[in-house]
Amino acid sequence: MGNRYHHIADDLRRLIAAGTWPTGEKLPAEQKLAARYRVSTPTLRNALEVLQSEGLVEKRHGAGNFVRRPGQRLTYASERAADAAVGVGVAAGLNVSHDRNTVKADNRLARLLAVRVDSPLTEYVFVGHQGASPRSLARVYVPYAVARLGPVEGNGAEGPSPWGDDVHDLLAAAGIRVAATTERATARFPTGDEAQLLHITRRSPVLAVERVAADADGRVVEGALLVLPGDRSEVLYTGRSAADKLEATE
């Protein structure tokens, strides 16, 4: 009985492949599916979580479970401004909502930004959607000690970047130049807040990118925490040769 939910997941997977529930259609209520398979609701939810982790089913909070539409693979790439081809792949069909808040640095943000705990920060939150599905989450922070920046206006008709790149434009307008950026990518499970914002379960792996930008003096001017669902995302890092770096400085 311990593997019962795997058998249910196999049967649901078969029914989806057979077209019993077409792409985008809502699955029967969890209570009805539990009764159909003669299991408890928690067991049924375990089966659905297997399909959610595979990208076959999407749980929309307050609405139910839906057969997931095939989506374009989302790529987060370094050297994005220098690679137009990557930019097209990132932005196609992606709508980005954004918000701006004033927060205080907790222990993690204090370490990330090299500031004291409780230091005031400007927080920018960017959520990228493909249709009704959230696809990316980016939280970007700028210490008040660096600059007190205004809201992001977006990037013309294309709207703001899902990665918060528009914050760099605000820094540049304030006379602050980013000289170096360090990024660290890890795979992990989402926090409860991240799972809710991205409409995924706590058991669905995510790709997390921690980004720190510094000026020529080594002062941290921006920190960003990016989260992408692991089943549809990839991180691409592009390095430049010593000759290329020398040419860029000339």
C-alpha cells in the first residue's frame, strides 16, 4: 500500500496521454479522484504531486489541478546583454509583473549585500508568467546606503526583464556603474512562499540563482535571488577569453 500513489500516478499519466483530459483542462476534484481510486485524499495528493514534479499537472491555488500546457523552456543566461539570441528565447511569450517595496535586511540579505541586519533596502519583485502559469521569480535588492531608487518603468513595449535587469538601468541613471557580477546557481526545494508564487509543490525542485553586483571599488550595489521551476528551466553561463576581456577594455 505504501506505493499505492505511484500506481495512481501511472494511471493518471496514462489517461492524460490518451487525451481523457486535454491540455489545459481541469482534472476532477481531488475528493472525486480519491473516491475513484478508493484512497484517502492525502494519498491522492501524493500521486498528483508526482505528476506536478514531472510538469504534467499544474496546481492552481484556489482553482484546482490542470493538465499543464507544454511550455517553452526558460533560459537564464549570463552575458545576456551581449547575446541577442538568448534574449529572444527568454522573453518570447513571457509577461512580467513587478512590484517595489521597502524592507529591512534579515540575516541572509545582510550577508548577501554586506550590510548590517535591519538596514533599509529597496526590494523589487518580478514574476514572469507564460499564460496563466508563473515561470520565474526574481527578488532584487538595493541598499539605501547605495541609492534610493524609484520604480521600474519597464522596457518599452516588451515590458520589464524577468531577471530584474532594469534595476541596473536605475543604478546607471543614479550614477552607479556595475563593474562585476557574481552568480551562484543551486538546485533545491522551494520555500513555502516560493511554491505558492510559482504554483508548484514543496516537493518540486527549483533552480535558484544568487546574484551579487559590485562597483569598481568592490562595494555591493545590488543583490538578487532568482527562482525557476526545475522542470522547465536551465541556467547558461558563458565565459569570455582573456583576449576578449582585454579587447572589451580597450
